[in-house]
Amino acid sequence: MIKKIFVFGNAIVEKDSLALKVAEKLKEKVKDLEFEAVESLDDIENKKDLYIMDVAFGIEKVQLINDLEKLETKQPVSGHDFDLAMELKLLKKIGRIGKVKIVAIPAEYDLDKAVEEVKELVEVKS
């Protein structure tokens, strides 16, 4: 049962703020589910089984991703090049996290459409 979804994003950057906006709208619509905005995985104490919501590029609709290998990562050149997908894969590989499920929202999606699709997805899974 989903109890908490950790929401990633940057409120200042338009393309990276959609998940935060969706979470804000869903707080009142979805009972028994908490949305917590976080800036990094370091902000999450218990990393065993994670539900995450974030924007994604290259998808056409809201979807639930259960397999970290489906996440595309770029080849890092320096330590500054690590994104959430790369960090999740590394933590999984060294056994620091358990199951990870990501509610992925297309980066340039309509807010109301995203809210409805995420609501439907989390109500089915919770």
C-alpha cells in the first residue's frame, strides 16, 4: 500500500515543476496518501521501498515505472552530471534501496490532465 510519495522537482524551473504542482493539487483529492517534496534522495530517511513522482522526458502519458533499467541515463563526465535516475541505479546496485516505483509525468504535460492521470494511477495502486 502506498503511504507516501516523494516528489522531485524545482519550483523555479518551469519544465521541472510539474510534479510539484500535481502533488499540491492532489493533496486534497487523494485520502490516506502523503506527498512530500524533496530535493534529493539524501532528504529521504528510509530508502527501502520508495514511491517517487517526477517529470520525465521521452514519454507520452503518465506512467508507473517499476524497473530502474528502463530509465535512460546519460554518461556522467563529472560528479555534477548525476541525475535522479543514475543515483537510483547506483543505490540499488549497492543495496542501499529496495523496490522503487516512479510515477513519471511527461515534462511538458497539461497540469489538469496530469492531475487526473496521476490520481487514477495512485488510487489503483494504494
